[in-house]
Amino acid sequence: MNIEKLIQLTYYLLKKYDYRLNYTKLIKLLYLADREAFKETGLSLTGDVYYSLDNGPVLSGLLDLIHGTYKNKEAQNLWDARFARDSYDLITVVDRIPLSKLSDFDREVLDKVDNQFHDKDYSSLISYLHNKDNCPEWKNPNGSRLPIKIEDILANIGKSQDEIDFIMQENNLYEEEEKLFAELGASLA
């Protein structure tokens, strides 16, 4: 997960809601945006990990950041310098966040998802994602949590097994490259 990009994706959506949004709705919007991006490109916008929780699918890293429990303290500090929780809402605590990490495609996907669900509240989104016609990869965890595999998302949006295999191979290579660049950057610092 690229924390800077996730911050910018979050800020882009919060701007559409006067910089304050129920965090459950935010999580659902970003899940739907990732799903849409998978459909179009085979890649997610966020690079997060997904789980089925009682209230539907979640982006695990995003949820941890919102709750202040993300395992990478440097990333948590970057998040906390820009956002805060106010009860069940996420608000921005800075005037402006540059959006340099967002491509035109990222913005188009966010706009498309927001246009479809802008007037819906978080409980409507939970219901929408609990519907097997809309999100068959979500499984009821009965008070626990269950991982949602990217392969399951890809299969449920209509990708063939050959496409899924190719996408997963590409994603694995990308993740390895990201780790190598991070290690290289750390060793040069």
C-alpha cells in the first residue's frame, strides 16, 4: 500500500463532502473504486488488503489508519497529520493536500463511484455490498473477519482464469519491485 497515494485518494473523496465523511462510507467507496479499477485495469487504486467484516468488505490498512492502529508508525503519523476522526466521521486537519500521485484514471474512477453513491448513506452502502449480485466475494464472517482474495474479486467481476493468473503474476512482480525500491531507498538514506 502506498500511503501517500491512499492519503490523496481519501482527500479527493473528502473534498466532495466538504472535508467530512462517515468513515464507513469512505471505506465502502474506496472498496468500490478498487473493484472498478480491477475491472478496468486489473490493478487496484489503493493497493490495500481486503477483508469481509460484518458491515461488508473493508480495506484493512485504511481501517487501521482510521483507528490509529496501523502497524507502520511512520505511515500512521503521515495519516494523522492530515486526518482525524470526529466520532464516526473522518475529517481533514490540513487546508490542502497535493494530488500529484493521482492519475486522471484514478480521478475518473473515484468520480464514477462517487456519482453513483454520493447521495447514499453508509447503511445503504453496507446493504448494497451485502447483496450477492453486487459483491459476491463478501462472505458473512459472523462477528469475525475473513480475507477477501484479489483472485475472488477478479473472478466475480468477470475475469477469466487466464486473465486472473496474468494479473496476479504482474501484481506479484510489482510488489517485489516496490519492496526492492523501498529497501534501496532505506539503504541510501
